[in-house]
Amino acid sequence: MKIKRILIIFLVCMMLMSTIIFADSPPGIYDGLTPDTGLSGIGDAILGIIRGIAGTAAAVSVIVLGIRYTYSAPGDKAEVKKKMMPVVIGSILLFGAMTIVDALSEVAADLF
């Protein structure tokens, strides 16, 4: 019964995080690349993939730890909080670094 609740909560969270797109065809990583874009276009595509994977991993880990925190005994909640802090700090550092890399990429694209 407990696993069923956790699974339902997880599925609801995943449905709320998804977006609905009405498109003719799914975009590929190389759509819109021309010979002029070169490394900049490929770098942006790679950063987009990394951002998607990292965002999904961070969201899933926070959801799992949140569920563990909710269902844990009062004495075990401190243990879960200790596990949650590195995940939150790592997510902040990761997305901060990605933002800095995006800004540097735009500046470099303007210069060259």
C-alpha cells in the first residue's frame, strides 16, 4: 500500500513537470544548424542535453528524498535532511554553472 502511494505521488509529480507541445515533428539536436553555426550550435545542443538530464536527475532525487522525509519517523527526519542538503546545493551549483557557461557562450558568439 505504501509503495502504491509513493508510485502515485511520483507519477503525479512527473505529469505536472511535463509540458504539452503540439508540433508536427519532434526537434532533433541538429535542427537549425548551418555550416555557419559550427561549434557554437553543437555546443548549445550539448548544453541543452546536459541541462535536461541534470534537471531530471535533480528533480527525481528531490522528489524521492521528499517522499522519504514525509514517511520517515521523527528520529529519522534529521538523517534525510542531511542527505537532502548536498542534493540541493549541488543542483544550485550545477544550474549556476550552466547559466555562466550560457552567458560566456553568448559573449563568445558575439565576439567571433
